[in-house]
Amino acid sequence: MELLADGWRALVKELGLGEALRYKALFQPGRGDYVREREQFLGHLTLQDWEQELKEWEGKKGA
């Protein structure tokens, strides 16, 4: 707990209270089910599939 308090003080000192609050808001727990949403968005995309798509995209970009 002391580390959290020290970290918060450092944020406020460096950023000011308003910006420290904005920063903290970025790290609030999310909502929903990440695994299910990822599955709906990406399907069963493997790392190899992603790498191949990236190579194809880079090839088109360079053409």
C-alpha cells in the first residue's frame, strides 16, 4: 500500500492533480469479457495467420 501511495504522490507532483486523475482513469477495470470479444473480432486467427496478413499488407503498401 505504501508503494501505491508513493506512486500517487509522484504522479500528482509531476503531472498535477487533474492530469494525475486523468491518467488514473485510463487504468480503471474494464467491462465485458475480453476473451469472448477477441474471439468475435479475430475468430481463430493464429500468430502465423497474423504474420502472413502483415506481410501481405506490407507488400501492398510498398507496391
